[in-house]
Amino acid sequence: MVRNGAILLTPPVHHWECPACDRTAVTHEQRPHSQMHACAGLGGLLAPYIPAGTRGRVTAAVREDYEAHAGRAGTETLQRDDRGVPHLSVTAEYDTPDGGTRQHVAIFVPGININIGQ
């Protein structure tokens, strides 16, 4: 469409899907990006989608270190699934059209809660 000498470009359309659940999404971002969602197949953890129509998998890594302040004031805020299991990350890995593989990773960095002045 041409209007006043300017050309209106159609934004790109990216279709996403999750191999661990039935959710899909559509984005219109021009820059490289990865769409995220709360994945029912991974117990509600934040997970990246993979491009629709590609073969891939989504996996969650359990946090294997100890919970430093469990049960005391100053507790860590860990990302947990719906069973209460703490997780370190979620990785979406998929095949690319050129025969390679690509990964998108959501890393869950724990925070610490501190009561000041009490």
C-alpha cells in the first residue's frame, strides 16, 4: 500500500508452539526474540516456545544444590513448579532449517528476602 509516497510494510509474523503443552502464540517483532509462557506441561514454569512446525523439546533442570536459608528469616526465592520442586532453568531446543540446532533458555536466578529494621 502506498500513501503519500510512503510504503507501509507488513510486520513479520512469527508462529510459536510448545512441545510440552498445547499452547501456541503469534508475535510481530522484527528483531530476534523468543516468546515465553507459563507451561502447563512443566508444572507452570516459565518456558520458551519453539518456532511452529519445527521438531524440538522443552526440558526443565532441577536445582540440585541446597537451599541455603530454608526455614529461616532471609529465605531464598526459588522458582518452583506446581509440585514445589525448585528448578534452575528451562531449555527449549529445536532443529533449524539448515540442519543445525538452536536453544532458548530461561534461567531462574534466586533472590533473597531480607527483613530490615525489625
